[in-house]
Amino acid sequence: MWFIAWLLLLPHLVFAQNPEERKWMAHATELFGQKEYAGAIDCYKAALEENPDSVAAYQGLGLAHVQLKEYDKAFDAFEEALFINPDYAEAHYGMGIVCPLAKRDKKRAIAHFQTYLRLVPNASDAGKVRGWIQQLTMEGTVHRDEAMVSYYNQGVDASNRGDYEQAIDFYTQAIARNTHDAANHHALGLAYVRLGRTREAAAEFEETLKINTRHVESHYDLGVVYPLLSEFDKAIFHYEQYLKMQPNAPDTAQVRAWIVRLKGMAEDKETVEEKMERLR
């Protein structure tokens, strides 16, 4: 999902000022789409040599650095974009993502996300961004010690390697340090999903929602996992919550179709249970 989200934030070529800049921006976009981020960075820098005031090139540069987990460099690139154009919404979004990672500054991240929502009030991801703001606000009041952050980051690295058993171990240790951190529980739930441990995944997503009721990803994820447990009504509820929080999400039509299908499955289940009851 993150890769798709970043692609949507890539700058459009219409912002390029001259043919050479446009050429480098086109190459950069192509390489980014191929996940060749180092090459994309070189192309964005070449575009900036053609036009040092290119907000679009700084935006793309920041996104590429994020993909390489070079958060300090991403921060610098987004900051340059905002220096040139303080109302560049996509750069505010990027700053909201990288401020906690590069500067451990949640208040600053919240401010940038809020500015993004002010500039693009009808954005398709507005509900998700509001959820992040709430989560960052809550985390600002929660103690996040260095050991917990280290366990969480090691869990992310293990998940990225596909070693979900080890990821579960790290996330569990992070939760042992702080049981009230929504990010830890959600990440643990995702690792359980990868291993087919559906009931445990559902329990972690539910725990995430106890901590942060507007954690939109957990509502979506519960919509996915509850049908695997034949809990169709619960899946419908969480998908409906997802749509309330994300009314303009790009997958809205698909989620609505799933809800219709799940309602049919729920009715079939109820019919089977009634027949079983009569046989007892």
C-alpha cells in the first residue's frame, strides 16, 4: 500500500520548465515505478541542475529517499520544496511521514498533516491522515523508550525480509515494553496474517482499535480477516467503518461490492445454523 501511495504523490511532468528538465523527470518517474530508487535520485538531481527551483523534482527526490529509508535526506528535499512553495500539499504530506523518522518530531508531523488537510480537504486519503494525526497525538503522550523502538524497527526489517516468525518475536518484545502503542499491535497483526494465524491477527487488530478507534487500516484489515473466521457480520461492520472514515478511497466501489457479497454469505450462514439447530 505504501508503494502505491507514494506513486500517487509523484510529481507530474507538467511542472517541468524546459525539455531537458522534462526528460530527466520522465526518466526519474520511470525508474521510480521500477523501484530503481537510486537511479531515480540521480535523475531528479539532474532535473534540479536544469531548474534549481523545481518543486516537483525536490518532491520526487524526497519520495525516492523515503523508499531507501534515507529519512534525513528525504526531510531535506521536502523542506526545499516547501521553501520554494509553502503551499505544496504533497510535500506537507511527505513531511508528515518523515518528521517522526528523521527528527523524532511528532508535533511537527501533526502540523504538516494538518496543513495537508487544509490544502486538500477532499483528498481521498483524508480519513486515513486524520487517523494518523490522532495516533501521533496519542503517541506523544505515551512513553516510547529506545528499546521498544529498536524492537519495533527490527520487526519491520524482519517482515521486509519475509521472516515473519522473527518479526512476531520482535513485535511481541516491543509490546512487552509498552502495551498501549497501536503501531506495535497492528504490525504484529500483519505478521500473523502472513503466517495464516488469522484469529491471532484479528485479536491484535481489535487491540489496535481499543487504543486508537480511528486506526483506519485496522478496520480494513478486520474486514479482510473476519470472513476467514466465518465472522461475516463483524467483517461487514469494519468495512463500513472503513468507508465512513475513507469515503473517497480509491477502492470504495470494491469494498462496497465485498460488503454486498459478505451480506449474502452471512445470510447463508444463518440459514445453515437454523437447519443445524432443527436437527439437534
